[in-house]
Amino acid sequence: MGVHDAPQWLMSTFTRACVGAGATAPADEVEEVGRLLLERWSEPGRHYHNLRHLSDVLARVDELAEETHEPDLVRLAAWYHGAVFDAAEHASYARRGGEDEQASADLARTELTALGVPSDGVERVAELVIAIARHNPGTDDFDCAVLCDADLAMLASEPQRYRAYLADVRAEYAHLPVEEFVRARIAILRRLEARTHLFTSPLGAAWEEPARQNVAAELHRLEKELTRIEAAKPTEADAPADDVT
């Protein structure tokens, strides 16, 4: 999905969120910033962290919006949470992948300030963008809980869509060797499985069980794949003897 294929409601969502957050810039300036963001989300190599993901996160935020204090700031944080992305820039997919939350937060500060969003709102958006890296909101931070839950909601997808999500993630990190990717993905899944709750907002709790089922099934499959990879490696006994003739 590229910029020209983006649903019309996406731009309207950005414009309304900016106005709701207090932006004072003319409509054409707001739309230009939105257009540039759409271009960022449409960059080559974004097989998963693309416009479809942005649309999904925004839709999930709308589902959970009644639990937020400042829904327009949460929507703006959704727009910016993956605005700066380059899968090839990071050696360890397990550590953070291609999302650069700090750079995305800095971009939000620059652009939203230029649009006249009040400084406290700008800082709150930047704070939410940075917080999504941990997916561990405070117990009383409902806005952060909704944003994190919306970002992780794909984990609760029905099986066919979950498989498509996995294929997109693998394509995004196709430059990683199979074993490196499998090990990194296992590390991520084990961290997810160890969490007491994957979703922390009251409405998001409905996604907990299907998400855990998907995570457990994927982890089981990848652990079996890693076992096969390790078994296929040559051992010292298989190595050719030194030529001493």
C-alpha cells in the first residue's frame, strides 16, 4: 500500500487529531505534514511497518478511545510511533528492530510545534512515542496503555492474518540470515510470553487469550525450526582431517 493507495480517512484522521490537539496552522500546512508522514510510512522495505499497520493501529485506538484521557494526542503518537524506520540500520532485530522511537519523537516535536500544537501536548506525544518501545505503561497511564495495546493488537489476529503478519515481518528483515532471525524472533516471543499481561487496557484485555495462543504456537514452531538448524550444522567429527601428507 503506497501513498496513492492510502484510504482517504487516513489524512482526515491526521487533520482532525491535529485540530483536536490545538494546532493553529492553516489547513494546507497540516495536510502537507500529513502527506509527508504518509510518504514515510510508504517507504520501500516497509513490508509490515507500513500504511496498513498505521491504519490498523489507528483503528484499534478508535476501538479503545473511550479509555483515553486525550485521544487526539494518542492518535498523533500512533502516526509518529514508526515514522522513522530502517530495518537495515539495526544489527539486532531482537533488541528493537528498525523502529527509532527517539528519532520519531524528535520528528513529532519539530513538526507538531511548527503546526502550533501547544508545547505540553507536543511533549506528551513525544513521551508516548518513546514509551511504546517498552510496551510497559504505568498502571495509571491509560493513554499509553491504549497506544501500546493498539500496537500489539496484531498478535491477537485470526490465524490466516497472523501468518500474513509473520510473512511481512520476515520480508522486512530479509537481510538477516535465517538462524539469526529465528533466534531473534524466539527471544522476542519468550519476552512476550513471560509478561503477566500482554494488554493492559480494560477493553484490550479481550485480546489476551488469542494473542497468547498465537505467540505460543509461533514459539513452538520456531523452537523446532532452530533445533533442525542446529542439527544440520557440521560437527567437529564431520570436518575434514588436516592434510599431513
